[in-house]
Amino acid sequence: MVGSASQANWPTTDPVFAEEGQRTLWKDSAVPSGPVPQLIIDQANRELDALSETLLRLGVTVYRPQPMNFVETQGMYNYCPRDRLLVWNDIIVDVNMMYPCRDQEIQNYSRLLAQARQVVTMPRDQGLVLDAANVCRLGDTWLFLESASGNRAAYEWLSAQFPDVTIELCNFYAGVHIDSTIVPLREGLVMLNADRVTPDNCPRTFRDWQKIWVTDDMIVPQDFYQYPYASKWIAMNMLVVNPETVILDAVQTQLITILRKHNIDSIPLTLSHSRTLGGGFHCVTLDTRRQHA
């Protein structure tokens, strides 16, 4: 699944999104509100189309979400399908998202939901909060980032729902999602955000793995429009297509060089508004089936 920026909107009635101004560490400009400018939407969609075409050339079957008027529904967008659904084998978890208005996005993934053997819906009235992008899936081992977008109650619920999965609770980043902090590249090799992860808090799962530590000077902070909905670490938000190939932002030349040293080819593409809209190449995709698990 590759997302879409069409009719993207910054919600004006979502009570949790309204608190963004108090939570954010960015104080140089206000949190946006209302429809996303059409120029940003158009450019983002051109780049998402290029990503889709690249995946198709690699032999990947690509789906796109159904359109929705998020201004009219006071929703957010289809830009980040990774946030909305948690997929494990033929089961899909309908999570209870940090921003309640984003729950409506499930309506746009009916084709995907129809292929699932089971859709498990997280309760909406028990204090559970989870964006699917708080979970990093490593086969039958998952990492769960406890943060603003994934609380301990959701971790306990998920553990009860999937007793055959080992779910390790992580506490190295209090912001939101896990995928700008940890990038499993292949079995035995992981890329880690050295600004957040240390040898002391590194997940036990990676104890015997080779680690690539990414420091501040190794990334290029990207520009944004008015307000950075994602941090500079969106630079690490790459899509691992297979153990030898990743898609990442073309400006991250040092990361490309490092990956080459580990025999991983990079396909450099562009998401000009990854910080504006809050999603890099991992965020704007959702892999549902893989040959390389």
C-alpha cells in the first residue's frame, strides 16, 4: 500500500490534535490548521506516484487507498498508511489511534481488509492508544515503542491478543513512532538512531546483531513548509524492499554510502514534504505480504 496526499487536512475539531501546540518542542511557528495547501498536495502526490512506479518495476504489487474528503470529514489524510493498520500474517489490527479523527481512515482500505482472514478491532473505550507505526515487526518478535502514540495499556492488550508473538517493550523515545529510530535492514543487521538509542536501552532482540549507529552529522535535515510535523530524523525513515535493496531520500548521501558498505543498494527518491506531512518512505507505505520475512 502506498499512500496519497489528496485532500489532506490538519484537523480543527480533533481534541487530541488540538493539544499539539502544547506538546511540540517546536516553538518558531504555529501548528497548522485546516486544508493543506494544494501546491504541497500536488507535489507530494507526484512523488508518491513515482514511488509506486518504482515499486511496480521491482515486481511489487501496489495498492492505493480510496479517496476521501478529509476537510469535509474533519479527518487528516491517507498519506501514512503505516500508521493506521497493523498487519501480521493474514490478521489485521484496527488500532485506536492517538488522534481519534484518524480512525476514520480505515474506510479507505476496504480492498486490503477484504483479503484478511481476521480483522481485530482495538477497543475504543478502555484507554488504549496505539498508532500501528509504534510497532516494528520482526517475524514472531515485535518491538513496541511506549510513547505518546502507544501506551502501556495498548501494549498489554496487544500481548494478550497475540500470545504466540514475543513483544518487547521499548522506552527510548517519548515522541511518536518507532520507524525513524530503528530500521532492521536484514536478519542480523540493524540501523539505529544514536540520538535516542544507546547500548544500555537498545532492544534485547538486537543483542547479537551488527549495528549501524547513525549520528547527527550523518543526516541532512530537510526543509519543511511552515511547521515541521516530523523531526530531522525522518531521514532514517526508509523502506526496506528486500535484504539487498532500500528506498530512501536522495539527499541522504552518507546513509547511501554506509549502506553500500554493507552490500545494500539504495534507490534514491524524493519526498519533498516528508517533514511537512510527517512521513518518509516507510511511513507512506504498508507492506502486507513479503517473500523475504
